[in-house]
Amino acid sequence: MSVIEVVWMVAKILIVFAVLLLAMAYLTLVERRFVAWFQWRVGPNRVGPLGLIQPIADGVKLLFKQELIPAKADKFVYFLAPAITLIAAFAIISVIPITEHFYIADVNVAILLVLAISSLGTYGIILAGWSSGSKYPLVSGLRACAQMISYELALGFAVIGVVLMAGTFSLHEIVLGQERIWYFIPQILGFVVFLIAGVAETNRAPFDMPECENELVAGYHTEYSAMKFAMFYLGEYVAIINVGMLATVLFLGGWHGPAIFGAGLVGLANLFWFLLKTCAVIFFFIWLRATLPRFRYDQLMRFGWMVLLPLALLNIIITAGIKAFIQ
Amino acid sequence: MKPSFLQKFNLLAVVQGLYITIVQFLANRFAGRVVTISYPEKKLKMKERFRGLHRLERYESGEHKGLEKCVGCALCASACPADVITVVAGENDPADPHSPGERYAVVYDMDILRCIFCGMCTEACPTQAIVMKHDYELADDERGGPQGGVNKFIYHKEDLLGREFYW
């Protein structure tokens, strides 16, 4: 590796990191505004034009808040949990191919890495619930644990359909394989299962059992304050962006799309299409949140095991059958 | 009725729900459907019978034009359940009367911090001198006063008489 390559790599990491930080900060604002619009409200529009300074104001507020640590908290784990959540959320971006030539790493087992890291992120929630020394976070941690196990299975199986189609674990090559047809058309079942399991994976409505306000106060981050609370919050939003990007890469053809800026600026067009698709998935998530009420816990588990998992398995069988007998 | 196999998935219901919300979203975005009133810029028009801050009325026409309606009977003070109103009555000077009756209110104070805005005073008033108008922006962050003094929330007679109202 030459020096220039190293510098370019570091620069890429910094760029992606900075953009992701900014994106997640503004996703909080975007979500609040959009949910408000869904409900015929206005949303935060006071801080700066269109409320654009709101995330910064929120960040400053959270930075200067008093940090309260429960007396019965398990200090080490209590401090570790938000870090795990945030780091795991950020680590996933490292293998996602944003355009054909702009990505941090092209790992040959990228999908496995993504699934593994997103499972690690769950540890943040479970440990936070456990270490807070309080009853609501504990129940929330338990719920997160059960929910993640059931939905990660469906998520993994939904992804396997794509892996079968593409014949590779590398996300970069999966996107290259979608040159002719985006995988969500042949994999429509897998796509639906992936989206639903993705919502559950990111703990968002209607699957936000671990932080369901009317039963568990705020769930696993009830006892967290100031910046540690913000880390959970931001980790959650990065997770949303991650699922959006993953859905784009796996099912929606990644960077593929018409070269709208002309033949000379294919890279820019690629970036545009990638971002547009990611935003569309994120919008769908916000739309879901504005629409559906929360599942009951037993409904959630039954839905995961009795509906999603069989659907994902069916998808695998169909895909594998077509692969084996037709081609 | 037992739900059918398809209904158990609730897929149709979910799609219907998504359709409804996106219609609301588009109505908000493109037809300007908003229920929020951007308060300091736009203010809600109060209903006619809204009970806001009180006002002491004057006769606007007729033979007593310009005189205060209040005759200092203190019925409002006795009707008040929260003991808001203090009335001290005095004899009218026949040459320059304050009110058409024999007496008028020399002191008419309202401790508005105690007021529960029940409207009993307006019901008790025989001359309809005290009425409740639509002014509801009564909060403040210090004890200063419309008069600037210590007792901001004590409204004297001149405050209640000469008060400008938004609506």
C-alpha cells in the first residue's frame, strides 16, 4: 500500500464518519418533522430556518445535562453499554459499498459481518437493561433479547435468498449482480421479510417493545441521562440508516440507476441513486411509525416465529429450487 | 365472526392504514392541512362566551354615556368564591358623577392570581359593569405589574377600565 492509498483510505473513513454523524443528527429532526406532518402538526420549526439548528441545540442541551448514575448500577457495564450500541452501529458502514468505487472495505463475507455486528449492537441494549439496576430497563433488556433472537433469524434467512441469487457474500459483488434486475423483484418475499425484520431489529414502531413508553417508561435507557442517553438515541438512528443502506444494497440495486448527470459524472449519479434509495427506505420507516400501533409482546413473538420465519424459509426454498433446477 | 386465514395476517389492514396516513401526509404537505396554530404569530379566536380577563364597562351610549356602569354595590365581591375582588364604595359627587347611581367604586382591586375565572362576578353584577373578555395572556415571568409596581397581578380599577383588548 502506498502512502497515497493510506491517506485516501483514512480520508474516506473520515468522510463517511462525518457524513454519517451529520446524517444521524439530522435524521432526528427529519423524523420529528415528518411524523408531525403525518399528524397534521408542524413539528420543530423554531430553532433556525425550518428548525434546521434543532439537532445542534439538542446536542448542546444533552452535553450539558447532569449525568445521573443509579446507585445500584453495575458501573463498568453501565458505561460500556452505550459505547457498544454506538460502535456497533457505526461499524456496519465500513462494508457498505456506497458507489462502485467509493467504499471503505470490500470484505468477502460482508453480509456475515453485518449480521454479526448488528447482533453485537443488541448487547448494548441487553447490558444497559441489566446494569441499570432498575426494574423497567431489566424487563426491556429481556424483551430486547427475545425480540432480537427471533427477528435476527428471519433477517438472516431473508438475506440468504439474496446470497443465493448473487452467489457471493460480498456486498460489492451483490450490487454488481443487480446490474440487470434489482433483487427485490425476484426476492419480493425476502424483501418484505427483510424490511419487517429490519424494523424489529432497529427497535422501531411498531416493534419498539424494548422501549415501549407506556409500559416501561423509556425501556433500557430509562436510567441513562445526558450524553449516554444521546448515544443510545443516536445509535438507534444510525441503525435505521444502516438498515436503509442494507436494503438498498441487497434488494434495491445499490448505486444502479440511470446516469442522470451525463456520462462523465457516473459516480455522482451513482451516489445520488444510492442516497435516494436509502432515503426512500428511511421514509418508509417513518411512515410505518406514523401509521402502526405497537404490537403486543406475545403477538410480536408469534409473528416473528410463526409468520416471518416460515416466510423466509419458504423464500429460501423457492430461490434454491429455481437456482438448482432451472439454471 | 371468526377471522379468516388471510385476515389473520392483517396485511390488508396494514396497507389500508399506510394508505390513510400517506393521504394525511400529502394533505398536510400540499393542501396545507395543519391543526397546530403557530401561537405567537397566529392567535386563536376565542369563542364569544370565553371567560378571560375581566373588564369594567362604561356606558357607551344613552343618557349616562361615558359614566362607569359600576355602582359600588360589592355584590361581585360577595359572589366571588376565591375572594379576588375588593370593592370600597363612595358617594358620587352630583356635579361630576362617576356612575349614574348614588355610589360608585372608589377602589376596585382584583387579585388576579387568585381568580379561578368562574364568572360568578359577572353573573352577580346588577348593572353588568363587570364583564369577562377574551384576554388570556396573563402570565409573566416576574412580579412587575401592568402598573410596573410590586403587585403586578393586582389589577386596579384604572387597569380594568382602560384596558385595551385584542379582540
